[in-house]
Amino acid sequence: MGRTSVSARVVENRPIAPGIYRMGIEAPWADGLVMPGQFCMLQAACPGSSDPLLKRPLSVHDAEDGVAWFLYRVVGKGTGLLARLVKGDMVAAVGPLGQPFPSLAGRRVVFVAGGMGVAPLPLLARRRRVMKVLLGARREEELAVLDVLDLPGIEVEIATEDGSVGHKGLVTDLLPPFLEGGVEAVFTCGPMPMMREVSRMCGARGTACWASLEAAMACGSGLCMGCAVRKAGGGYLHVCSDGPVVDAAVIAWG
Ligand SMILES: Cc1cc2nc3c(=O)[nH]c(=O)nc-3n(C[C@H](O)[C@H](O)[C@H](O)COP(=O)(O)OP(=O)(O)OC[C@H]3O[C@@H](n4cnc5c(N)ncnc54)[C@H](O)[C@@H]3O)c2cc1C
């Protein structure tokens, strides 16, 4: 089965930290067909209203027993309407979409995450595609999402900018020992400056790096060209169809 466009029932939608929600929807593809790093375009079904017109992209956070889960921060109108949904409400969902993280089963892969970049982690962990997580936050309160991350057998190392938990400094400070220790690949998801630095560090060591990009997107399927990102060698790629997960070396990070 490829991607589907469905009206899906919400099975749960609850706040897990201020402004951050975890939502599950019934999804026919949730039992094995979705790959870690893929995303869905979602929109709260509001009878009589088409505002906002466009669905919003969210990474598939986890998928099991016919339910696809999403972890999202309320930013504006689209996510604000999603946050109001309760069990039994309907959501318009198109997915799963985009290119996933590569399958490097059995290889030593480190995941560098910042902020909502943790969203795809449980599905990656379930499929055993990552062995170690380095997580960055500004302060302890931003780590509340850790309480709902189901990451069996995966060690998490934390860096906070104010030193309230773990290493005091940036999450990228934690990466050099792994690069020097011969980690085979690095996956990264989070703020662009963090991913740019992770990509630079990996490039300098010749370590493979895949980044999950974010861009405003309207269609989610490569038709509108709204999510174009410049490539290092010239030209553009589209985050929705060439990504969101891309080889970090092909991006012109600026
Ligand atoms: C692949 C991918 C995966 C993501 N996964 C997650 C995740 O797991 N968790 C999470 O919290 N966030 C995730 N995001 C970010 C999330 O999609 C945004 O925070 C969300 O779209 C905000 O929508 P909003 O309506 O609440 O905010 P708004 O600020 O109201 O709008 C959001 C965006 O929609 C875009 N938009 C509005 N109108 C148009 C238009 N006419 N044409 C094109 N774009 C328009 C704007 O660029 C705006 O930035 C992901 C983004 C991408 C690209």
C-alpha cells in the first residue's frame, strides 16, 4: 500500500507538556507499512470551515496496532485546531509521505536531536535503526517530552544550555567522542543551525549523516514546489518528496 488519504478517527490527543501534544489516529498503514522519518499531512476536520486550507506536516512519532502517533508543538492555527481534537473526532490525513531514514540495522548509528526533533524517535527505536540518542535543550523544562518517549534499550545523553541537566552546553559538544570512536552514521532532526553543525562535523570526519529537514509545505507530494531547498552543487530538492530525510552532504547549508 502506498500513501492514503483518509478521514481518520482520533483515538487519543493529550497534552504532555505545555504546548506539546501527543495524538493517535486510526491509520490503515500503521502496522508495518510506515517507515521511520516519514510524515503525514494532517488537518482537523472542522465542519463548515476550510480555514486553514492546507494540511500541516507532522512526522510519524510511532505506529502500532493500527494507530499512528504524532508528537507536536502548537505553533499557529493548524496545530492549534489539532490540539482541540478529542477522542472520536475526525482528522483528514494523507500519508505516509516522504523518504525515511535509511535502514542501517546492526550498524552503530547516533541520533542528534533538538526540540521537537525527538518526534520520529520511538518509531526509529521500534525498528532498531538507532543505538544512541544525543538530546539538546535550552533548559530542563524542555525535556518533559522524554517522559513519553518509549526508547527501549537506547541510551540518551543530554545537554542543556543552562546546565540544569546533563552536559552544560550544546548537544553538538557531545558528538566528537562518537565520531572519533568510529560511529558509522549520524541521523539528525531539529533546528537548522544544529543540523548544519552536525552535518559540518560529520563531513569533516567523513562520517555519513542524514538530516530530517523542515520546510513550510503546502501539498506534501512534490506538486507545488513550495518546500524547495538549495543543493550544494546547485539546483534544488523538495523536502516533501526528496526528503524530509536527506543525505546532509547534498544540502547547501548556507
Ligand atoms: C516533514 C515535516 C515534519 C514535521 N514534523 C513535526 C513534528 O513531528 N512535530 C512538530 O511539532 N512539528 C513538526 N513539523 C513542523 C510543523 O509542520 C509546523 O509546526 C506546523 O506546520 C505549524 O502549523 P500551524 O498552522 O500551527 O502554524 P502556522 O504558523 O499558522 O502555519 C504553519 C506553516 O504553514 C505554512 N503555510 C501557511 N500557509 C501556507 C501557504 N499558503 N503555502 C505554504 N505554506 C503555508 C506557513 O509556512 C507556516 O510556516 C514538521 C514539519 C515538516 C516539514
